[in-house]
Amino acid sequence: FSNIHISLVKFPSAFFKGRVNMCAALCYEILKCCTSKVSSTRNEASALLYLLMRNNFEFTKRRTFLRTHLQIIIAVSQLIADVALSGGTRFQDSLLIINNFANSDRPMKATAFPSEVKDLTKRIRTVLMATAQMKEHEKDPEMLVDLQYSLAKSYASTPELRKTWLDSMAKIHVKNGDFSEAAMCYVHVAALVAEFLHRK
């Protein structure tokens, strides 16, 4: 964790400029550690995730940490889709630690940073609540896909997140042998990508 922290401080542009691969991979791996059964690992991971957000905020000259915000939500969605986000209460504890860091960080008090951190943790909790509902209906494929579709629709303004949930829906359709429905999900993903490229 300390080595990654040093890398963040020394090479911020590798994480916060250009392609998002590095930031995305880091968010995914840190979030996995946030559910660890070992409390010291969870604490270290929470601190590192907070530092990632804070460094991103500083990198943008204290305007926003949108890149990290987005990659964390995408990582949470992926971890849920891969059923790798077990230990819900442990993860909630990690979110609480991150919020506490934001509230007690004096140099950041006069900025929008603490409220942005709070907003992020609130969004993560919303995704987790939706997932809890999905777990209740995991034996009812139609209801499960319906809930995932609602979640995908709620991310209409964030194409990357919408794509994550559509991919997840496609996996469920393939698993259930509903190949035409899976194909529709992939066509929708292709349309999202095409629309994004056209705008660029």
C-alpha cells in the first residue's frame, strides 16, 4: 500500500491524465481489499482509496475528482457483477472510514471535497442496496434482469456505467440460454460506444 501511495504522489499524471486503465485497475483492486476479513488490510485500503480521491482532486487544482469517482462506481458495479463484493458489512465499514477521513481532513474543509466524497459513498450505497434486491430475486431471472435494467437506465448520463450493467445483464441471459436477449444487450452496448465515438 505504501509503495502505491508513493507512486500516486510521484506519478499522478499516470493515474489522472490520458487513458483511464491505470486508475480503473487500481480502483478495482483497492475495492477488493476494502472487503478483506483482515481489518488492517481494510484500513490500509480505505486510506489508499481516500488518498487516490484526494490526489485526483489536487491534480485538477481542487476542482473535482471526477475520474476517480467514476472509476470507483464502475469498479463497484463490476465487483458486484463478478460476485466478488462479498462481506457487505466490512465494505460499509470501509466507506465509513473514508467518510471520516474526509470530515477530519482540515486542509480540505473549505473546499467542495468532503461533500463530493459523501456524495460518492452515498451513490455506492445506492448500488449496494439495488444489489441486495437482486440477491433476493436471483432465482427469478426475469425479475433479476428487470432490476439490472432499471439500474442501467439510472446511469443513462454515464455511458461507461450503463455499459457495465448491460454487460452484466448479457452474462445472465447467456447463463439462462436467452441468447437473443444477450445479443440485444450487446447491440445496445455497441450503440452506446458508437454514439460516444460520434460525439468525440
